[in-house]
Amino acid sequence: MPQRSSPFSLSAALRRQAVLVVALCALAAVVVVGVLVSASLAGAMLAGLLGVLAILRAVLPVRTVGALAVRSRGLDVAVLVLLAVALGVLSSSPNL
């Protein structure tokens, strides 16, 4: 009989939270861009990341998005879209 891996292992947790892990890696890249290149570019990239997360939250089931699902689907998507738009507008403002 094959041995089952524990559902409490690190690899199982990473599989359950795959969307969040990828989003955190993308956030780390955005921070590096903000430090090394440009704050306005990093703001636009972060707005894009929030937009992608809003789309993923809208189309993927709760089990797949993991900890990204906090409230109801509509409210989560609305908050992510609102933050993405606001950050996009702020990052495109002059004198940043």
C-alpha cells in the first residue's frame, strides 16, 4: 500500500495556497522593481497584480484561491478592483 503524505506538510500547504504563493512572489518582484527602477512603475505593476487577482477570485472556486477568499466573491472582487484602479490612478500621477 502506498504511503500517503501528510496534509499538514509544507508541500501540501503550498499546493493549497498556490495562488497566494504566486501572488507573494510577484509582490516581491514588484518591490524589487520599486527599489531598483521606479516607484511609479512598481505602482502600475502592483495595480496589474491586483487586477489579475480580482479576475482569479472571480473565476476560480474558493478551494483553488485558498486564503485569497476572505468574504463573499462579489465583495472580494469589488475590493480588489477598487484598489487596482485607485493604485493605477495614483501611480500615473505626476511628480511621484
